[in-house]
Amino acid sequence: MSDRILGGVCVALAAFFIWAAMQIQLSFISDPVGPRTFPIIIGVMFGLAGLVILLRPDPEPDWPALGRMIEIGATVVVLVAYAQLLPELGFLIATALAAAFLSWRLGANPIQAVVAGIAISGGIYVVFHLILGLSLARGPFGF
């Protein structure tokens, strides 16, 4: 029964996501794809995955242990905090902190996690901001 509940929630979230994507305003000068296309594709894929879970549930689902559920909850909290702190701290700092935490939870020791967080943040910044010229959130230090 839990799989069907999860599938139903996923389908409902996908419908909301697609509706929200349809609310994106189009400018009179836009490319043929437009800003709505990618979010709609993600919503459709999410909805299809939810339908599969809803219509073909696992007869005996294995739920993670309580410790793993707490870890998943902590990861969700970190990602929500990342979204909230991105405008305040800027891309480099916020991404380095989030990537370091996620690297640590994926098995790196704390030193490796910090190095990985800095490398991931810096690498993404170089590619997307310096090479491709995309605008990323500026932090208190102006980068």
C-alpha cells in the first residue's frame, strides 16, 4: 500500500510541477523551445515514474531503517537550506557547503568532503560562469 501512496503523491506533484511550469511567462522574443519545455519534460518523466509505482507496486517493499530515514531527512533539510541560502551566500559558498555535506554522507571522510565540495563548486563555477558566461548567484564577496 505504501508504494501506491508514494506513486499517487508523485503523480500529484508532477501535475503541480507541470502546472507551475505552464505559469512561466513567455517573452515575445524567445527561442522555439522556450523556458517551459525543460520543466514540463521533468514533470512528465516524474509523473510517468509515479504511474509505474502506482500501477505496479512492490508486493513487499523494504523501507530503510530509522537511521537511514533520519539521514535522508537531513539531506532534504540541507538541500532546502541550500536553496534558501544561495542568494545570501552566493553560488560558490552555498554550493561548496552543500556539496561537502553530500560528499560526506556518500562516504568521504570530512577532509575529503571539504576538498570535494570546494572542487565541485569551483568546477561548476568555471564551466558555467567563466566559460559559458551564465549568471550565477553572487555572494557577499561579489563572486
